[in-house]
Amino acid sequence: MKIRVCQGVSGIIIITMVTSFMLVYNSRTGDRSSSSSAQSLSSQRSDGPAPSRKPQRPPVSTLEGYTGVMDHKHLKMHCRTCALVTSSGQLTGNKRGEEIDRSECVIRMNDAPNIGYQQDVGRITSLRVIAHASLQRVLRSRQQLLNVSQDTVFIFWGPSNCMRRDGKGHVYNNLRLLNQLLPKLKIFTISRIRMLKFDELFKKETGMDRKSSNSWLSTGWFTMAIALELCDRINVYGMVPPDYCRSSSNPSVPYHYYEPSGPDECSMYLSHERSRRGSHHRFITEKTVFANWARTLNIHFYQPDWKPAAVISGMNSSYTLVPAGS
């Protein structure tokens, strides 16, 4: 992903939204109104019975650094249990969908669909974290991914030149237009200050400066860090341990469960990890950080099921939860 991506798709996105979203919005005027921020933010099933509700709700936390594109208010959200569902082919055929949907909140990434994959990945979406470069793909699948009936919260991240609010941020401008056309959508962006904190966190945990190492943080990095602010317990589905790709005996799976003919997961991880030309994701480095966090924080890994081994040298494992409102 390159920063210049946000420059090239602006006109296409505007035309797509203007011609298509009014029709989608008009067809959904009968949808129920969004619940207030003090009510449950766990999503309703798009079909079938709703999951059982617990009698008491935890206090809703106000999280600074995540602001609505229209009202500029901070995100208010808190969940006791979260299912963080990756986009990995590890999820295919294992029928963890009902287990995932029993979580109070279900978190997904980018344009990963659930329709057609419910048995493996579940039906509910409470929060979707989306990269700026994935906006056009989300719009292509808008009838599924932007379904207001699920009361989903959307958090978009991107470099400051794409997300600036002075009229020059192309992605931010398009998100505002989208929210004007679909006012029930709960669209938030990550502030520049918060984005810098994510960079600082990466350096603190790995000893690597993101820019000088030509590293591009993945949506998985942002999603895990956000989940730590939102959730008391995080159950991660589809994330392999950091040493998984060292063994050739592990089965080959696609990088995305919804692209069975796409690139192999380990091939993708290893090529990005080893590359030093251009900006690349450091998937294995990030997973090493997540494993270290799981030693002291309430993070658990399923499909494949694994627990972090002994402390990995070279990692600071210094993550501390950020109090709400800080």
C-alpha cells in the first residue's frame, strides 16, 4: 500500500457513492434507528435469533483519538468479550461461527465478508477497522458491509495527507460524503496524534523505527491495539503464532479466506517480513508483539489454538492499557 493510493481513487469513489448510495439509503429508510451510545454496541444478527443478552452492561468508555466524521464526537464503546476475526484462510471449514457470535462484540477488518461464510466466521459485526486503501473495495460490497441494520461502528485509518480535515484529505472528504448519504452509519477516523502513538508503540515494542525500517503497519496492528482499549477479553480467531511459517509441514492456506485462489498466507508473511525495498508490512514482527502482549494481557488465540511460549528476547513487551479519555 502506498500513500499515493488516496490520490487516485477519489473521483471514482465520489461517482460510485453519488450514483449508488442514494438508492441503497432510500431502500433502507424502514430500518430501525441506531441505538444510543449508552445501549449495547454488540451487533444484531442479520438473520436468525439474536444472541442472549447479559443482564447488566459494563460502563461505556469514551475513547479519544477516534472521532466521528460528521459530529467530531469521540467514540463511546466498551465490551466485556470481543471476538477479533482475522481474514485468514485458517478459518475456512472449522465452523467457529456460532462461537464467534456468542461474544459481546465481534471485530472484523477491511472488506472481509461474512455472508456466505457464516458457519466459519459468524454473522455479527460490531466494529470494522478499515484501511484507507480498502475504501473502494468496501464500497463495491456496500450492500453487505455497510448494512445499517447491524449498527456496526466503522473506524478508518490512513496517513495524515489522506485523512486531514482541511478539505485536502481525499479519503476523509469521501467519508464525509458517504456519511451524508447514509447518516445512520457510525463512521469514525483515527486522529493524527493517535496514529503517531501507534508508530511510537511499534518502536517501543520492537526497537524498530517504522519509517526508517520501511515498515507499514497492518490493519491487524491497528485492530489489535484498538481492541485492547475496547475489550476486557480478546479472543483472536485465525491468527497463527509468530513461528508458524518456519515449518514447511504446516498446511498451506490462502491469505484471505474469501479469496481461495489468492496468495498463500505464509508466502505473503515471509515476503513482506524479509523485504527491505519499499514499504512493507511486518506481519511476523507484529505477531511476535501480540504473543508477548498475550503473556500479561487477556488475549487468547483460536483457530489455530495456541498460547505464547516463553518470553521472546528482543521484544520489550511494555504495552500498558491506555485509560479511557487519555
